[in-house]
Amino acid sequence: MPSFSLYFAAHVVIGVLYLLLAWRTLRMMPMPGAPVTGPALALPLIVAGHGALLAFDLFAAESFRFGFALALSVTVWLTVLFIWVEGFFVSTRGLLPIVLPVAAACVVLPPLFPGAVVNQAQDALALRLHLLLAISAYSLLTIAALHALLMTSLDRQLHAPETPGVGAQLFRQVPPLLAMERLLFQLISAGFALLTLTVISGLVFSEELFGRALRFDYKTVFTLLAWIIFGSLLAGRWIFGWRGRVALRWTLTGFVMMFLAYVGSRFVLEVILHRV
């Protein structure tokens, strides 16, 4: 294990690189159709560095550590990775100045809040599968929430007098609202499928580890609430044609429930109650 100063400095370096890339992307925001080669080349390198740090954070000293800070860091890492891949199919330049500062803040958290060793993860396949599914679901639904926030801002921009500046340039880098809405529901559908598998694997994990299929703690309640909200949104879209602001409100509400399910509850336990 390296000294804490070097360990922390490595995380700070990745955080600074995220911020510099966000600043450069925003400052050099081109007119529509102009290529941006700098962020396209730098982003995968920064994501690779972040991933290497996460591998060390999670599996240092041949143990498995987890907590709210690591959950946040893994989630934003996968979110940035998915946005980078998504950028090969649709324009995601408008998302980068939003998500990269969040990634910069989250990447420095694991050294400060390392979480706890999860001994059960060494042997429990169900727990490892459950964590993988949960973080993947959280990441996809986080991207959906970012899309919803961007769509809300874009909707307001369209109904307001046009003002020149960075904000106007930012909104010119995103696809039209209808295209973003289709992509939003694709993300929600994939995230809901993974969230459903998370709930099922959670039942298997709970039965394997605690001897009972369901534990009604805060994490379980908020996870089920998020599952119900996203499921209702998809059903409403299919049956009643929900779209626009109704869909955005449901998306953001479901994201809040999902965030509280693990990150919020673990933050209270680890930081406020000091129970790791």
C-alpha cells in the first residue's frame, strides 16, 4: 500500500484532469459540425486512469472494499464511460461539461472515505453479481437523469429569448428534443431491466447470506420505490404515451429514490453515524 499522500495525490490528479477537460470542452465549444479531437482523445485516457485507481480501491490488499464513496466513484466512472461510448452514435458534447465536474468531485472521495472490507464478497457469487448489476443499473439511470436535466434546460431555452454565449453554444451541441426523448427511454428501459435483475439478485444474496429472502431496510425500501417509479413510467409511456415534462419529472423522482437507496443510506451510516 503506497503512502496516503501519494495515494490521495493520484486521485487528485485524475480529478484535476477531469476538470481541465470539462473547462476545455466548454471553452472550445465549437459551432455545430466542427470536430473536437482534444476531448475525444483525452477522455478515454482519463477514464482508463480512473478505472485503474478504482481497481486498486476496490481490491487493495487482496480484499474487497465498498462504501458510499466507492459506489459514487464507480457509478460516475461507468457514467463517463457510457457517455463516451454513446458519443460514437449521438452527440454528447453537451453532457460532458455537466458530468465531468461531478466525476472530478467523486474520484477524490475513496481515499477520504474508504468504506469497509466486505468479507462475504470473497466467496458469495450472488453478492458480487448483485453489486455489478446494481452499479450498472445506477450508472445507466444516472445518464438518464442527466439527459432529463439537459432536456428540461433545453425545453426552457427553446421557450426563452435566444441569448448568445456559452449556454447557447452548449445547447447547440445536443440532439433535438425528440431524439433525446427516444434516447432517454432507451436508457430507462435498459436501466430498469438491470434494476429488476438487481432486485432479483438481491433476494438471492439475502437468502444466501442472511437466511431470509427480503430485509426491509432503507436500501430495500428506496430500491423498490425506484423500481416502481421507473416501471410505472415505462408502463405510462406504453399505455398512455407519457412524454415531455411528465416523463422528465418521473425520471428525476426515480433517480432520487435510487440515489437514496444505497449512496444516501451508506453516507448516513459511514459519515454521520460512523458505522462502516
